[in-house]
Amino acid sequence: MTDDIDRAQAREQQLRADALRDQARRAGLAGKTMADSAMDCQDCGNPIPPARRWAMPGCVRCVPCESAQERMKGRFL
Ligand SMILES: [Zn+2]
């Protein structure tokens, strides 16, 4: 019985890890770090806040420009 629960928990953790990795890959963030994030927005040139550069490794736009970009692509987050 305990073994079943242990296996179920291990399986769940594996699925969660896979899901997170897939999400990062889809977002094009796999293997990126804060150092890959741009200092300034490539669209408007405003500085990108460190918190965003840290939270979104590899980002190249500020939040408003990223939102506009995503609206143009037709996919809301
Ligand atoms: Zn911008």
C-alpha cells in the first residue's frame, strides 16, 4: 500500500517536472539565465526592470511591449 503511494507521488513529481520543462521549451527559455535577458526593451528602448529580467530569462521586451507583441500574435497569456 505504502509502495503504491510512493510510486504515485514519484510519478506525479515526474509529470510536474516534465510539464515545467515543456513549458520552458515552448517559451524558448530552456537553458537561459538572467544574463540572456536584454537590459533595454528592443521595441521602445526603456530599461527592463531587473525583476522581470530575472523572472523571464531571455526576455527582450518590457511588459507593455511584450503584451502588445503577444496581442499581435493573437495569443493572450
Ligand atoms: Zn518596451
